Amino acid sequence: MSNWYQIFYDEIYNNEYIKEFTTINDFPENIFGFIYCIRNKETNKIYVGKKQIMSNINKKLGKKEIALLPIQRGRKVTKKKITKESDWVNYWGSSKPLLKEINEIGKDKFEREILLIVNTKKELTYWELAYQIKYDVLRVNSFNESVLGRYFTKDFKYD
């Protein structure tokens, strides 16, 4: 299964079910992003990260667009903010060792699980850290090489 999926547990009926995510319409409204785990099915090596669903970009305005703007005092407006869907559908993480292994053995050997869906950017960063600590990514069989860019796997290797 190379699509994104999330496992839900129904406590009333005591069973699990899987929801697959292939388009942005599969997500609840007003979400910002999700925490995910990519797992090698053969070695169980994992990567825990975060991904935004929508991203804001600054688009440079052309001469015609600038000419249509109303005259105002101060600096001329040359850019506008645009919100667009990110590349989450085809995203396989930012870890170079992970991407190298995916290219070597193929995407079909990996599964991509959504662990948590969040509503804000701060929640996204917080929950990424929480799940990285929960899965102890710096000390177990993991593709994560750092947490928050401050703590690195080399710091936790003992001889």
C-alpha cells in the first residue's frame, strides 16, 4: 500500500479499520497538516515526520497586474500571497537515507501511515516532536537523523 492511510480503532465494536487518503477531499475541513510514519515493511525501519497539506507562497506580480492595482502611498506591491495544495500525495519524506533506500528497493516495500491530523502549524511542530520521542527515533532502527535540528543520532550512540 503506497497511498497514505490512517488506522482507526472502534472501541464500541472492538475492531480496526483503515482509511485511505488519495485526495485533499479525504481530509476533514480546515486542517493544516499531519504527522506520519514511513516504514520499511521488511526491516521495520521507520521515519517519523510532518507534512503540511496547504502551503503559502509569494508570487511575483507581472507588469499588467501591478498596473491594475489602485494607487497607494508607500512601497509598491510586487508580490501576492497564494495558498495552494502541497505535494503531500507524492511525498516520501525529507530524509536522504530514506529516499536513497526507496529508490534502491522500490516504493512497494514501504508503507505510509498518517498518525495524527492537526489544525495549526504550532500543533504540527509539537506533535511531530511528541511522536519522534514516543517512537524513540534517535535510538531505534530509524531513518531520522535529528529531532528539531538540535538532537542528533550521533549524540545517542554509545560504545
